[in-house]
Amino acid sequence: MRRITATLTTLLLVLFAAIPVAAQTDRPQPAMPDHSAFDKILRDNVRDEMIDYDNIRRQHLDQLGGYLEQLAETDVKALPRRVQLAFYINLYNATVIHAVAARFEEGYSVAKGDFALFTEPLVRLKDKSISLNDLEHKIIRPTFKDPRVHVALVCGARSCPPLIPRAYDARDLDAVLENNMRRFTNDPKRNRFDETDKKLFLSKIFDWYADDFGGKTKIGEYVARFTNAPISKTSIEFLEYDWGLNIAPRENAVKPYRGILGSGSSKILTEDEKTYLWKHRERFVGHSHWIKKVLHAHGEEVYPLLRSTERKYT
């Protein structure tokens, strides 16, 4: 009898112990955020480290807004840590780009209205809306304590670290952040070493967030990890920050079309080239003189494709 009782007790213990395991196994895993829409927008609109805000405003604003709505439904706390960081970086950058594109006008700067872009509650999370400043300073920096985020978060200014033409992905996040920091510290437009005066001229980012890089006395040591410059015993000065918009020059936007059309009237356009031109006709904004040249050179073949653009901008 005692043996039967002991056996039953053992079986019950095994069954009860197995219940939490089964429940945990059956528990649905959190859905991974999908950054593919943002990735495509960046690949199509980031050129030479600059962003084509005007084209995003005209062609991708709704799509970008839909991506942000999708992120707002994500239960971030249930995600793995590296997935969280990639999520927050993409959320920050997409919010900045969407806000700038929605406000875009000639001469716009993110410094407008005493930097209101960063203090308004533009960032949508699952349970609340917060500002870009709060996302950076109350979530990303204190949670992850990784100084390399400063070369991933792009504020929309020319002196910001350049935006890479793709979304961030947890699978290669560490390597991409490392490459970002190496590129940033060796970029003479943003950081440089004067060998004659033994002076290091650094981005204000290293001044504003010195504690993230180990403190004021450790900045040079941190930068030395990513550059070959002999900067161990140098003085440091911080460069003025250019808050002008990091917008892609319009001239860059028409280079692909010049490659297609050429400069002579003998060029015969393929059907694919015609379709390409028509699909992207709005990029001719600001180039009315060139549109006239194209129409004159190619006559009836091109005119139907560019007629609406020519009417609007010439």
C-alpha cells in the first residue's frame, strides 16, 4: 500500500511539474517587428549620406506613417534585447524622417521652434506617446548603455552622423554600430586630427555625451580605438554643430536620368527606360531647364512621358 501511495505521489509530482513547462511551451512567442518597409524607403531615398525628404513627402509619407503605426502596436518589452535596440533606433530615425518630410519646406531646419521636433510627443509606443528626447535620453541611453547609439540615431542635421541606406537589424547590429563609429570618427567633415598642432577636433556629440564615452578625460582614448591617428597626447576642441537640414541635393536626384537619356538626340529609349522615367517624373522638380533640353532632344518619343511635369515646372 505504501509502495502504491509513493508511486501515485511521484506521478502527481511529475504531472504538476510538467504543467508550467507545457504552458510555457505553448505560450505564443512575441511577433518580431518588420522593418522591411522602412528599409526600402531608406534604400530609395538615402544618397551620399543625405536624405531626399521632398521625394519622401511626395511618394512615401503614407507608407512611412503606416510603418510607424505598425511599430506602435509592438510589445517591445517582450522582445530580445538586441531586437529591442534595433527597434528603438529604427523608431527614432523613422519618426525624425516622417516629421521632417511632413514639415518640409525650403530652408527648414530641425532647430525650428526651439527644436520643437524633439520635444513634441511624436513617438508612438504601445502604451503612450513620448518625445524624441525622451526616447533617446530616458529609454535608449540608460537601458542599453552603448555609446555607439550616438552614430545610429540621426537627428536630421548636417553634422549628425550619416544615415545608412538601410534599416537596422538585430542580426548584424553590433557589426553595423562598430562600422558606423569607425566611419564617423574617421570622417574629416565631422572629426579630424591636426598633426601639426597636435590637436583633435571632434564632433560636439563627444562633448554633449561625454559621460557615455567614459568621461571628458577618456574621450580621446575612446576615439583612438577607431582611428589610426596618434591622438593619445593631444588637446581636444569641439567643432561647431551645423543644424542645417541633411537633405540630398536636388542635382543628385536627376543624375540617373541623365545617364538614361544622354545628351544627343540619337538616343532611343527602351520601354523599361520610358517606364522608369515616367515612374520617377516628379524628381524633375527644380530642373525645368533640363526638361526643356530633354524635350527638344528627344521630341515625340519623350514628350508624352514628361508632359505633365513640363507643364508644372517649366
